Amino acid sequence: MSIFLTLLRRELASFFLSLTGYVIIAAITLLVGLSFVVLIAGVGNDPFTAPVTEMFYGTFYFWLILLLATPVITMRLFALEKASGTFETLMTTPVGDLQVVLAKFTAAIFFYMVAWLPLLACLFLVQHFTNQSGALDAGTMSGMYLGIFLVGCVFLSMGCLASAISCSQMTAAMISFVLGVSLFSLAYLAKSTPVNGHWQTQVLAYFNLFDQMHDFARGALDTRAVIFYASATFLFLFLTLRVVESRRWK
Amino acid sequence: MIEVANLTKRYAGGRTAVDDISFTVARGEIVGLLGPNGAGKSTTMRVLSGFMPATSGTVKVGGFDVFHDSDETRRRIGYMPENNPLHPEMRVREYLKFRARLKGLGWKKSRERVTTVMEQCGLTDVGRRIIGQLSKGYKQRVGLADALVHDPELIILDEPTIGLDPQQIRSVRALIKSLAGKHTVLISTHILPEVEMMCGRVLIMFDGRVLASDTPENLQRRMAGGSQVIAEIAAPLATLRTVWENLPEVAQFDLAAGEGEFFRCALTPRDGEDLRPLIYNLARVNGWPLRELTRSRHSLEDIYMQVTRPTTEEVE
């Protein structure tokens, strides 16, 4: 456990004690802010009854941020260590492969959640100036952040896998971007395909990230979605672990 | 301490980096792994450190198998890979503490050990400096301090002096020498004098195989047979020729005109004997001016030539 914490501290330090970390946070803040400007301008012209949080997921901004930010957050994790050779010094200490994978993933998800904090400020502004009390409601808020967390887990675990299989950060970022876009397209396909009796459409319905996020934003917790996200994250982290272990049977 | 039996490492793609090698290293020994680039030194060390598995064969460190008891062996090994990778953005003390914690040392113990190894490696003054801004010599010492921080039984150093200036090389060598007795040390290098200075025993690797394993002195002796003596003597050419022809100690000689009256004689001894006192006496007795008398030091290349020759003949 203490080794895990040491690793986690080190990973967090490399996020928060580096310029890149703050550049990522600044970029996310800028995009969140921009999307709210566009959103509010839209609402101003065309009044809307749903809470602002719900509308936020309805736009492509949220997904754009997700698709762009997660590869940048995760690309460094394994690829940089492999390129600089520190992966060798790390793996020749008595640390477990699982500890390494989990520490890196935990640090990434923590950083990712911190990067989303400016969203609160936007919501606060909306509430303050529109008297829309629903924007900062505890239920919708926790639902929203749970949604952000779960979707983030899936995308970041894909990023971990991409970083583990590549030796350069650029490749890692590209692979995880492609994986992310694929999942996103699948979600898009799922949204546009109505569910009928066929099992294909029923399976596809699980990939309907948009509606699932919509539910989260409303404060509704759909266990099926939670399980889907959790198992997808688990799968990708398991694959990452196998890749890290693979040097033992190569 | 180290028992390697029939170790073979084949990389994906079929290249065999290490081909069926066996050797043992006793506790407290300083052993040099000598060989040209691509001889399989680094691969052997990577297998020993538990970073990569062997394709076949067994490797034991302190009685534990590096593959099956990986954690146990990794606790006992301090490994510094080639090119000494470090985290350039960290501070020296911070990095060493991080490494000590990773190697399972408690909070208090790691503080103590870090202070000790920083003193041992002469890093006390740069503890607060950022690693990326240190000179190469200091970085190398940080790598060494990292290898030492958990007080391991076995220290594996892959080319610890590469890229350092002579002053730095001297201090790193002195540091490694000071480890003798307390730790078992395995060093790889392709610099022969380095091995002579630091190691009690040398393993010569070439093309994935161990070709010789002996003390540096014995290797020297084996080599001495081939070492030439160069003498520049001012004497008539014909006289010199007859003298060398009649000396039983000289197996072969070569004469070339030098500056002025001097002739450059390259002499090969018959039984690895040192010809220099003999030549000096000759020159003194005959009153020949003598302005150079050296024994050419056999280079690493010569050793390779020497040790690889029998095997090439076998093939033929």
C-alpha cells in the first residue's frame, strides 16, 4: 500500500508540478467557458426549460473536451517512461505491475476531475444571473460529476492502454484519440438506431453514451450505465496490466 | 551470489542476443563484464535485474530465481541501466527518497539511507538541485546512489563511466572500488583499463557468448605473448639485424628507418618475456643511443582477436 501511495504521489506531482498539467487545465477551462458562452447565448434567443447541466451534455462541447483532453492526460503515463528508460528502473524495483497501472490510472482520473472543477464556476454564474435554482442543485450536481467521472474512467483507461502499448507520447495520444472517436461514433450510431427486438440493437443501446449522460445530468442514476462504464474501465485496465506484464513472456 | 546456467535470450524477430552462457559470481566479488557493443552485456544484465525473462536457462541471485521469485531478487539487487535514466524534473534528494520508498524502505529508514548514500556518493551539496540541471558526472552519481539506496547485496551497473570526463571517471571508479567486500558488484564496460583497475575478475563476452573468465592479471599474462616492444636505436642497420636474429628471446622483428640515424625496431618476444631490460643492456654495452623503449599495451581489440581466434579456427 505504501508503495502504491509513493507511486501515486509521484504521478500526481508530475501532473501538478509541471507546466503541461496547468496548460491542460487552462485549455479545459477555456473550452468549458466557451461552450457556456455559446450555450447561454443560445438560451437567450430561445428559452429552454431543462436545467443547464442537461443542455451541456446535449452539445458537442462536452464530448469535444472529453475526446481532446483524455489522450493528452494519459499519453505521458507509460510512453514517456518507456522512452526515457525510467520504466526499466521502475520495473526493477520490487513494485507490482498492478500497483503501477493503478497508481497511474488513479492519478490521471484525479487530475481529470480537478480539471473539470471550473465547470462549477460556470454553473454558479448561470445560477446567479438567471435565477435558475436548478443549476447548482446537489442532486443534479453529483449526478453530473458522477457521469463525468464514469465516462472519464472509460476514456482514461483507454488512454492508459494506448500509452502502455506505445513508446512515444505522440503515438499514444493518437491511438487513444482513435479509440475515443470510435467509442464516440458507436455512441452516435446507438443514438440514431432505435431499439427493437434484435439483439444487435439491444447490445448497441449500451453504447448510447449520450442518453446515459443525459440521465446522469438530470440526477437519475441508471445502474446499467454505471455497470457498463465500470466494466469497460475494468476491461481496459486489465488489458493495460497484461501489456505491462507482457515483457515477462516476450 | 549470481548463478547463471545456460542462459539464452532471443529477441522477437529471432536475433539471439545471449547464447547459452553460464557463469557464477561469488559474494563480495567485483566482476567486470567486458565486451564490444552488441556483445550481449546489457541483455545479460537486464535478465539478471529481472526486467526481462530469459528465453531459456536459469538465473539465480542469492539463491532465488529471478523469474519465479522476482520480488525477492529485486529487493536484493541495485541496478543502474545503460544511459542511467532519471527523472530530470525531480530534485536529487526527492528522487532518492522516492526510489528508496519504492524499494520498500520505511519513511524513517529511507531518510537515513538517503542521507548515507548522498554522503557516500558526494551528493550532499546538490541535494536541492534539479536533476536535469546537473552535470553528467553528478547525474551518474545520482544513478549510483539510487542503486545503493536500499543497501542491496548485489549491485549491477551497466556502463557506469560512459560519457564522463577523466576526472569524473576517476571518482566514479573510486566509489565503485569502495563497495568491494560489502557488496557484490557486476559492471559492464568496454574499456579494458577500467576492468583492470576495479575488478577482481573479468568475463569477456563476444557475440552473445562468454569467451573467457579470469583475473585481469591472468588475462594480461595470456596476452603478453602478443605484445611487441618498440625500440628506437641509432646503430648501423646491418648490426641491428644480426643482433636481433641471434637473440633467442626475439621471435620476430621488423626494422624501419626513423629520423636521422635512428632505426625503429618492432620486436616480438618468444615466450611473453619482457624484452626491455635486455634491449637496454644491449644498447648500454654497445654504446648505442637509445631514445625510445616501450612495450605496446595490448588493446581490448587484441584480446578479442586472441579469444575469438580459436573459435573461428574450429569453425574452419
